[in-house]
Amino acid sequence: MENFIKKYNVSRETYLDFVRYVELLKEWQTKFNLVSKNSLEFVWQRHIEDSAQLFNYIPKNSNLLYDFGSGAGFPAMVLAIIAKEKMPDLKFKLVESITKKTLYLNAVKNELQLENVEILNDRVENLPKQTADIITARAMTCLNNLLGYSFPFCNKETKLIFPKGRSYNDELDEAKKCWNFHLNIQKNEVCEDGVVLIIENLRRKK
């Protein structure tokens, strides 16, 4: 507990929210396949910490974060738990098209009293377009598709934060055929062969 609190600079109350989150994940995993069975054994590292590291890349003046393909809530629910303590004005919209997963996400939201979270049971392309400060997605689809989904929600200042695995260079090569953008690549602190892609000023190539 103390190591987690120190590493992510959160209160004991926030840490206990994460403990309850993990409990809920394990309870609901018996009903629905929310995460892989192998990763559930290492849930704190593979899911909680892998998501929590992204909080450092969120600008302090951010007001709205969209998360596409939220699934079991990674990374956005983790970020929302931290933001509840550190950035209470930051609002989160978690987009998930599978209804049973939104039931679980709403259960987590209600249990942890996350008033900064809204769960949207829909496909990204069906949503009314609203400019986001931050867009996140984890293991939803390839980068080129993510940029296509993100573009209608972007202005020049919108920051896209996407964790990616070892094949990220191939995804970047494919995306650069269709898009121009400013790219910052950060090492993933939890997964040694992973990275965090931070993309800004997204523009479609003519």
C-alpha cells in the first residue's frame, strides 16, 4: 500500500478506492469476460499501474477527457479515481458499445461515487462531436483507426494518449500515410516492451 501511495502521490482513501475497484473487477469477471484470466492475477501491475502512469501526461488545465472502448475501465476509470483527488474539475466520458460492460462501469462509478464520470453506451462514431482536451484508448484498435475516431473530437491542443505494445512502429508507419501529427514517445514504466504515444496537432493528410 505505502509503495503505491508514494509512487502515485495519492491519499490512503484513493488507494482504498483502487482496492474496491479491484474487488469489483474480480466479482464481475465471474459474470463477464472483462479482462484476460492471465492478466487478472497481476491486476495491480498490468491494469491499475499501467493506467495510472498516464495521469502524469494530463495537463493541469484539462476539463474533458474522452476514453474510447473503455471495456473494464482501463485507463480512464483509474485516471478518474486519481483525478477525484487531484483534478476534481476534470470530467470523464467513457465510451463503451457493449451494454454488459457499461453495467459494470456504472457499478464501479456508483460504488466509488465518481461524480466526474459519465458512461456512454454507444459507438464512438455515433456520438455528437465535442472537442476534448484529452483522448485515451487502450487496446481498442490500431493507431490509424484510433486517429480516425479521435479526429472529430480534436482541435490543435487536444492531446491523445495511447499506450501501445512492441508493434507500435508498424502502427505509426501505417498512420503516417493518412495523418500528420506531433509525436512524443514515452517509455512505458510498467511494461518493458511498451510505450506511451502522446499525439498532438492531429491533421488529416490531403
